Amino acid sequence: MSLSDQEKNFIYEYSTRLLSQDMLTNALFANSGVGRSLRDMMLAKQPVQPLTNPMEAALTGTLRADSAAVRQNARNVGEAANMMGTAKTAVAQISDALADMEDIIDKINQGELSASSSVVQADYDALRDKITGLISSTDYNGIYMLDGSQWGTDQIDSNGNVWIQAYKDGGFDVTFHNLDGIDWTQLSGAGLNTDINAQLAYVQSYASDVNAILDNYASKQSSLEYQQTQLSSQADLLDQAVANRSPETSALSTEQLLLNLILSETGRIVDESR
């Protein structure tokens, strides 16, 4: 009975893998420095001279310190992402309020609402007050991101920059926009009755600026969240390096160390349960 192409391919691949393992084992034991070290470990008279690096403990300590620093930097960047998300949420609410104000103007122009109505004017002014309230009250851990009058502190400088420690020897600024610099008093319920076209122009101009800031904050938040993930991954790799140098790993038998070395290079056609 002839073999199928799939069966032939399996036999070929399996044979090649076994041959590779055999060649690697011969190379390790025959001529290499690894082979000499392994022979010394297995054949030397007791007590066997430890073949460990005398700087192992110091190196492991450095890795632990680096891992802790990188993980703290990841947390710092995560805080920056949360701060940006808080600012973005507030700006989105401001954008919604401006959209509601424009909707009131549209309904007045369509005859659905009266520009002289005190109720309509009060609703319009309430939306403006909501905007100014959001600007003055939006903060993250005491950092007011939208109100420039509250800048110039140890946490946020007069230009709206917040320093983020994100690297071993440095970091970057996260910058916010000064929304209290807009003259929100131009938005007036009484103005709906005196010059509704001017009110529409103000609302649309402010909405354009606010929406541009909203897009900017959304992009920054996404970028910071990605950077946090990458830093956390780096810390995980450093933790793995520490684990690889742990006493548990050092206590592995010579046979297991050799097996791990071979398998890392050639694959795993070995039943490790036996």
C-alpha cells in the first residue's frame, strides 16, 4: 500500500526533526563550550563546582528594579489616559450643549419656537451656563484641564501642560486646551430676539473649535492607552527574565536544562510527561 503525500510529508518532517535534535546534541556534547560545561556538571567529582555567574544575584536585582520602574511608568501613562478621557467626556458634553443651542435656533427659524419667549431664552442661557460650569469644574485629582484661570500650579503649568514620567530617564507633556478663553458671554438668550443670525454664527464657530478639541482628546487618549499597554508588556518581559533566573529555575536538573535548550531550538517532538 503506497503512502499518501501527506503521510510522506509527515515522515519526512519527523525524520528531519529527529536528525536535527541528534546533530544539536552531538554538537553540544562534542565540541562546544556548552558541551564542556555540561560534561563537567555531569562527570566531575563531587562536590561539583557551581557553574553560575557570580553576578547573577546583582543582575536579577537590576531586572527587578527595572521591571518595577517600567510598571510604574505604565501606571503614570494610564493616569494620563484617564485624565485625557475625563477632559474628553467634558468636551463632548460641551459639544452636545452647543448642538442643543443650534437646535433651538433652527426651531425658531422654522417657526416652531418663539425667539421672544422667556422660556426659550432661559433654556438657551441654561445651556450656556452648563458649558461654563463644565469648564470651571472639570478636574482630575485636583488638576483642572479646561479652565486656564486655574493653571500655573505644580501639577499643570500656565500653558496647560502636565508632565508625565513615562521612561527611565524622562517623559513627556500632556497638553490641554484653555476653553475659558472663549467668550461664552456672546451666547445670550436675549440675543435670540435681537440678532438670531449672530447667535447662530457664534454657536457654529464655537462648536467647530470644540469639536476639533474633542477629536484631538480622543486621539490622545487612544495613543496613551496603547502606550500604557506596551509599557506593561515590557514590564511583563522583565518579570519573566527575573523568573528565568529564580532559584526554582536554577534547581532544574542538568538533563532538564539540556532538554529545554534542545527543545527551544528544534521544537517539541518529545513527551515531557515521561
